[in-house]
Amino acid sequence: MNPILIVEDETDITKLVEYQLKQSGFPVASVSDGSSALEQAKKLRPALIILDLMLPDMDGKDICRALKANPLTRKIPILMLTAKTEELDRIVGFELGAEDYVTKPFSPRELVLRVKAILQRKESPTESEKLIQMKGLLIDVEKHHVSVNKKSIRLTHTEFKLLFELASRRGRVYTRETLLNRVWGYTYEGYARTVDTHIRRLREKLGSMGEYIETIRGVGYRFREESEHRY
């Protein structure tokens, strides 16, 4: 397994995160500035990057943007670890392509749980259905590919799993808590807005097909049923 890359300029936090990850069996590497992060990401191709947003030489959001713009690093999942607690910062992080967002101070055990959940989401869904096709939407699970009207749509691992979860069970209503558990792999009070942010972003990326993801007021979300072909 490729290492998890920690990008953090506070030595105590770096040591704490390194220890917790190593205890869970993960290989780790660490850097303390943005330029080194970009260099090591290309060199190591880490399984995941834990990224502080407040670094001495670069803003973490700029690092995230650069990683997602580079074909060599765009598929590396990013977990943002930061003292910034405003909802807007969280939303911007998700829109830049981050898989998850943890605020300081944080629980080391929760952080490891988040890391495990992200890495599990990288795996293809285990359901037997490998291709979902309806109207202009095509979801190819084996190729991890989505297209709308034959135009490829670039999704993060989380966005892909969220779309698959909804589209493979069309008509089923999911609560936010259920989606957190099934897609993110955890349920924590206060993180329901994470689902809302990803749904909004997913709708935007799907364009005309975004309207198939319906909000069920007071409950959650569902993917509208429609005639389709399954293979």
C-alpha cells in the first residue's frame, strides 16, 4: 500500500497523526509545507493526503486545487485537517474535491476512522450491478466512469459512491444519516450538512440529470424512478 501523506506544519500534530496511523497499520510520510506536498504527491502517489489548510508557504485550498488539476495526482483522495471551522470553508473544501473535512481540535480515533472510510470508498461497490443506464445517464462501476449525454463527468470517489448508492436503488428514500453511514462509513451528529453539500455539488455536475436527485422534505433524498436498462 502506498503511504498516507501528512501535510502539517505543527510538529506535535504531525507526530500524533503519524502515531495513530502507524498503530492502525498504515505506512506514512509527512511534509511541513505546500511545495514539498506537491512534490511528494507526484513522487509517492500516496493512498491519501491529510492536508492542513494553514501552511507557511501556501494556502491549503491552493494545494488542493493544484493536486486536482494535475492528472498525476487528481485521483488521490484528500482529507482536510484544519482549525477553520466556518461552514463556508467546509463547502469550499468539498467543492475543490476534498473527500472529507476534519476540524481542530480533533479526536485521533475519529480521524483514523475517517481515513479508513475514505480508503474503503475507493474500492468499487460490491453490488452485482456493474452498469446503470437510463436516458442520458451512464454509470460504469468497473471503469469508475460517469457520463451524461455521452459527456464524461469527473466525480470524486465520494461523489461517485453517493451517485451509485442513490441510482442503484431508484425510488428508495434515504435519510441523511443513512447516507452518511452507507457512503461515508460513519454517522456523527452535526455532519448531515456534509450530505447536503455533496448532493448540491453532484446535481451541478450532472447538469440536466441532476433533477433526478429529489429532496424529500423532512426526510432526505431519493433518485427518481424512470425506465432504464440494467446489465
